[in-house]
Amino acid sequence: MAAAVGIGRFAFTPLLPPMIADGAVTLAGGGALAMANLLGYLAGAMSAPFVRMSPRALIVASLAGGVGATWAMALTDGLALWLVLRFAAGVAGAWVFVTLSSWLIARLDRDGRTGASGILFTGVGGGIVLGAAAGAWLLADDLGWRTGWRTMASIALAAMLLAIFLLPRDTESPEVVPSSYERLGGGGPGAAIVVVAYGVFGFGYIIPATFLPLMAQAHTDNPFAISAGWLLFGIAAMVITLAVGGLRHRLHPRTLWTFSQAAMAVGVILPAIWPTILAAAATGIIVGATCALTTMTGMWEAQRLRNGRAHRLVAAMTSVFAGGQILGPYAGVIAVETTGSFTAALGLAALALFGTAFALAFGPRDASPLAENGKDNHHAPL
């Protein structure tokens, strides 16, 4: 997860300011690169259920592709080729995320290790922390964005090699043959709410997750201060997943998700109402923590609704999430070009997050018939 998402997706965030400063891309070009990666993520999420490979083989192949696409960013020139590379990294990241979030969590549940799934999601924050630290070092020593991409790829390669060594050697397909209920798209309004809410989450968090260093750069030219918010984003993501991961058997995932979605709205709107470097740092902490918590609890809720057979629901949620992510950078670029700030985009994102938090809190919490029959009762309501 650190290699595929923490680096494969988010290495671009700390490297965007030096790429713009060097004239390699404009702000609009940076937004296009972000959207290319997210389009790839969408394509990967939609295609993941149809890839007929064992979970381990798919994860390893995707990690290798993501590392290659990241490394190639340092070796090539031109927006057109970079768009292809970022798209490829997005596909690879989605295949890893969907496969891990369905196959590995279900495996842990079968083994009676429900709390251990929190460790999985620390990988995203861990990759972000390493990338942010590398970004601060590169900015401080003025080593250039090409060195940055090589450094990010090297970090991802090390994580990939460790993952290959640690991954279980299961050979079953990641898709469990669906029941007739699941083939008909069951899950009811409870499933519909989580899909929509997860898509809004993608739109809401991605604006600070893409532009946070640029927001900080408006208030300081200190490279460490510019990178601090993004570094805190990753640290908060790691800490919250470790702290809450062990509580899965005690707290209803929908309750945690509701709280997280509402708190994220506060973090997203903060730089708009308090435009300071401290606000950027606070946003990094709040959005980082709630981003990881929402991701984790969203995947838990999918497992609850599908009684462990959540590959297709996870893919649907991730696809809508990717769609929300695509709209986010576009909204941010338009807001800056028309008003000179991110305020309008941040306000829209916060409003949508608050709205879906309300829907999660008061909407139906139905589960599949298998879960209703008592096979998924380890989530006691809070």
C-alpha cells in the first residue's frame, strides 16, 4: 500500500511545486497530470474485478508497473508522455488497493484477526511520510524534481521488494463467485449510501491532498514549512489507523465513518477561513487522519454489507471515489484561475462532506441477507 498509493499516487504532491518552479509544467499542466493519475485509478478500479489473476500475482505485477511508471517520470520529457505514465501509475495503484482491501481483509477476518487490518492502511500514510520527507530534503538542497522522481521510485521499489517477501502465497482468485443476490447488485439503500459517500470523500480530500504544498507556499518560502503540512498528513494517517484499527470488533464502522467524514469537512474548509501557514499544517493533520480513517472504515463497511465477499462493492466504491478525485483537482484549478484562491473549491468540498456525513448518520445501515442471518455480527453498534 505504501508503494502503490503512498508513493505511486502521492509522490506527485510534494514534487509539483519544484516542477512548476522549474517551468516543467504549469499549474494547469499539474492539474492535468493529477487528473490523468486519477483517471487511471478509475480505470483500474473498474477493471479490477475482471482481472483473472491470483491476488498475489496481481499485486506484484501492479507494484512493478507502478515503480516503472514512477521512475520513468525522471527519464522523460513532455506533458503528453507524462500523462500516460501517471495514468499507468493510477491503474496499478487501484489494482493493488482493490485487491488488498477485499482479499486481505477477508482473509484476516477468516483468521479471527479483524483488528490487524488497521496495519494495512498505515501503508498509505507511511508512503506519504517518506515522500514528504524526501520532498523537503530535495527542496532544501535544490536537487531538482528529476532527482525527486528517482528518489520516490527507489522508495517504492524497496517497499515492493519487502511486500513480495511478506505477501501470503494464496493462489485463489480475488473474486469469490457471487451469490444470486450479489449478481443482482443487492445491498439496498445502505450500499447506495456508502458508494455515494465514498465518492464525495474522494472529491473532498483530494483538493488539499493535491495542492496543500502550494497552499503553504503562498505564506512562506521555507522548504520545510512548505512540506510540513504534507508530512503531518502522512503521520496523522499512520497514527489514526494504528490507534483505531484494533477497535474494529467494538465499534460500528458506519459510526466511525460518519465522524470521520464530518471532521474532514472541518479540515478541508480551514485554509479558506483561516489562510495561514498554521492552517495548512492543521489541515494536513485533520485531513490526513480522516482520509486514512475513512478509507479504512469504508472498506470495513463494505465487508460488513457483503459478509466478506466485497470485491465488487469495493471496486464500485473505489471507482466512484476515483471519479470524485478527478473532479477535485479540476475544481481547484478553476477556483484559482477565476478567483485567485482555492476558497470556492474548498467550500464546495466541505459542504458535500457534511451532507454525506448526515446521510451516513441517519440513512439505512442494511446488510446483505447473509449478514442479516447473523454471519456478520462482530460489529456491535456504538
